[in-house]
Amino acid sequence: MKHTLDTLKHAATLAVLALATLGNAALAQPTFGNPSPTAGSSTSEKANAAADAAAYREVDYVNKGRPGPALVVIPGEVKSNNATFMQKFGPNNIADFGELELSNANFKVLERANLGNLLQEVSLAYNLGDANAARKTMQMGKLKTTKWIVKFDILKAEQIAENKKGFDGGAIGGLIGVLGGSRGSYAAGQAVGSVRTGDATGVWLIGMRYKIMDANTTEQVAQGYKELKMEVGATATSVLGISESAKGGVGLDTMVQRLIQTAVWDIDSKHK
């Protein structure tokens, strides 16, 4: 009998430990494997290091412990004439990032998706500064509690600098081979002649304005302007048929999100 009880106790203990282990696994952050055939190689490590530097990072907003006023983010304007930026981004993309970060900063965000057809009326009223139309729309449904209307505009997106440099060993290698006159000199000339190196760097400036408007009067409560640099680069080297190249930098998506985070930091710390 005693042996049976001991066996049951042991089984119960193992069951509890198993459940605890499963519980901890369920609470752990998800992890994912890397099926790439180059995983763990030097190229993979360099590419992943660059990706880690550009990855999304949450901002610890200074006043996020205090709830902010109820607000609606309306699509802003993209005033840049840069074709690359215009093709990639529209006002709705930027407003999506704005809703995400303002929510992270503990503002009560009424998402545009919940406004339906009202979104166009709201946007038109505040872009035109029509106080009567604004008051009318603010009396509908969930909009009654709205205090602020917020918009983010891209005012600048331009490449301001580009620098390139390179080395082509063809000419020098030919001279070594001709002037040396020996087989060793010819071999050295061939080696030097095979060397090709190149570096290119481009720097962009992207500027964003945020504007906060009173939901009832359309009057401007506050505004601010933030500007960040974006660098994109590439490098390549080839010697005796062995080549190595790399390119990267922060993309336009990441730059817009970082600008939004910088603007929301301003709103949270200065205007909440």
C-alpha cells in the first residue's frame, strides 16, 4: 500500500513539473528558426547585424503612465516631389504608424477604420479649418469624446549627398607586367590587375511635421518639425576572381516610423 502511495506521489510530482514546464514555454516569447542555406555563414552574420540595427524598437515614452486625451489621426500630406518616396508612401501609411505609436504612448486613439465614411468628412473639415463642419461631425457616435485631431505631414524627402570611390588595378597591373620583364612580374601584374574595389554612399534628409488641432474648434493646439538622416551604402571588392559585396542602410519604411516615434515623443513629453 505504502509503495503504491509513493508511486502515485511521484507521478503527481512529475505531472506538476511537466505542467509548469509547459506553462513557462507557453508564456515565453515566440522564437523562429532560420531555414536559409547560408545561416551561420559570415555573409549571414553581416546581413543579420545590419538588419538588427534597422529593426523596430519600442520607445519608452516618458509620460506613457498617464493617459492622454482621446484623439483621431487623419491622413496628412506628402509634399515631397521625390518620385521614389511618392511611389512607396501615401498619407494612410504614415497615419497607420501614427496610430500605433500614439497608442503605445497611452493616448486613446479612435482608429480610422472605425470611422467608416465619416473619415473623409472629418479630414475635409479639419484640413479646411471649417469649425462648423467639424462640430457637426464631432457629435456623431464615438467622436463625441474626441479632444484632438492629429496629422503627420512629410515636408521633405530628398537625397542631399552622394559619394563614390573605387580602384581599378588594370592599368597598374599592365605596367608592372610590361616593365618587370620577368614571369614573376607578369604574375604580379595579373594579380594587381584583377583588383577592383568600389564604395558608394548616399545620404537622404527626411522631414516630418506634426500638427495637433482642437477637435471642437479646428484651431491649432501645437505643432512641431522633426528631421532625420538616412544613409544607404554599398561596397564591393574583387581580387583574383574572389569577390565580396554588401549593401544596406535604413529603408524608407523604417525612417518614417522613426520620425513618427520622434514626433510622438514630442507630443507625449510636451503636450499631454
